[in-house]
Amino acid sequence: MFSPEGRLRQVEYAMAAIREAGLAMGVLATDGVVLAGEKKVVSELLDNDRKSEKMYPIDDHIAVAVAGITSDANILISEARLTAQRHMLVYQEPMPVELLIRDICDRKQGYTQIGGLRPFGVSLLYAGWDKDHGCQLYHSDPSGNYGGWKVHAIGAHNQGGNSIFKQDWNEEM
């Protein structure tokens, strides 16, 4: 359903879920990519050893940090792992980072078009390396949009984190 301004309300609701999640951030350095995440303690009774993480490996050369609905993240992570392994099986080389992200984002975007389905309520930060482009950091949102970043934060208080990054960023990191 569209708002009077022409935006999809379901995507806006998914973005709101992400703003409630723990903070995750990524920094593209000259010799690698750093992902970090805040582990929110929602209850003293929760066994943190059995709680799902915010960081997930996709393949030997790609990892993601998530903010949002964990069950939605699990679906997308499983799909990304399967896609990366299929590419390796067919082409006998690791899947280029942006190609994997584009594939996952196409799936995310499809969920914004089909009636009866809701967008995935998760935002992902991808850190990866491939032989053509070296180290890379990407962010994707529930609408299926993605972009490359030098530094980026997602989740709760991401605006504060991004403004600090904007002030303190330098190319020598």
C-alpha cells in the first residue's frame, strides 16, 4: 500500500524495525574491512550463548552484519550462502561481492512488489573481497537498494554513528 507521498508503507515499517535493532557498523580500511555490532541484552533471563549473532559468514570472502528482524536475516543469509556456493560450483571461483549483493537485493526488491508478501525487515552490511575490486563494504535496505560505502552504520542510533564517521573519516584508515 502506498502512502499519499508515494512511498510503500510496508518498506517504511521494515525500516522502523531496523531502527529498533542493535547498532552495526562497517569501516573500509586500506587493507581490509572491519564489521562491528552491538549485542543488545533484551532480558537477564536470555542465555546469550544460545542467542543468534549479528555477524554471519557467507563464504570465505564475504561476511555480513545485520540489523532488524533476525528471522528475516536468516532467510537472506541462507539464500546468500546457497547462491555463493552455486557460483563456486559452476564457475570454480568465488562469487564477486557486488554480484552476490545484487542477487540478494533483487530478491528483497521483489518482496516489495508482490501482494501478500511483506518486505524483509532487515538491513545488511556486507564486507567482502574479490580479485577485481579488492576490499569492499556495501549496505542494503529492505527496499532492495544497495550502495558501496567507505564507512556506514545501521540499526539503532545509526544517524549519530554516521555523523561521527562523517566528521572523523580520513582516507588513511
